Amino acid sequence: MINSNAFDYINVLDATADAAWVRNEIIANNIANATTPGYKREDIDFENELRRALGYVKFKSLDEKVANLRGTKIKGRSFLDSANYSYRLDKNNVDPEQENIELVSNQLKYQGVIASLTNEFQNLQTAMRAPS
């Protein structure tokens, strides 16, 4: 984590990319265990953790909220999804079709975050090249 105002958004995007990567691994694990009796699907809740860390204050700008995160390590919370629910006789609650949809959705989010990170670094490069 870089400790500077210029890197506040980069640090948040970095944490978001990490969470998306972990979610990809969790979804892949769910798909791999789709036929394992008794297996319960897992997921990670990063979005709510980020929302909570940013706070619900209406009167602060997003820049101020992101700046307040400086030095804070945001991590997603892993959980078993509908642990007591299963529509199958083997007590497994993984729906392979739904997992594949979640995987594609997560990959698109990850690509968007990486594109945003690339854009932030390009902005920094442009600012460093600008004549004084």
C-alpha cells in the first residue's frame, strides 16, 4: 500500500482487484466441488465491507471518503452461502450454471478494475510529464 494522496484511489482499486481475484478462486472451487456430497458453496463479501469502510455520510465527497481509508486494509469476508439450504438430495447447494454466471460476472468486474488501475497510472504518468 502506498501512503500518499495521489495513490488513494489506486489503493482502493488494488484491494478491489485482490478481492475479485479471491472471489474467482472461491467460485472455481465451488464449481470443482459441484458433485461433492454435502459441499456448501462459498462466497466473499467485499462490496459491503468497502461500503462500510467508506461510510454512509452523505455530506462527504467520495474523495474525502477514500482519503479516510488511507492506511486501512480492506478485506472481504468469506462465508458459506445458504449453508442450511440445498435443493439436492446429496445436501450440496452448488448450482453449476449459476456459478458459471457468477464467474463471468466477476471476471468482467476484475477486468474493469484493472482497466481503472491502468487509467490511474496513465493519469499519474501524464501529470509527471506535464511541463511546470
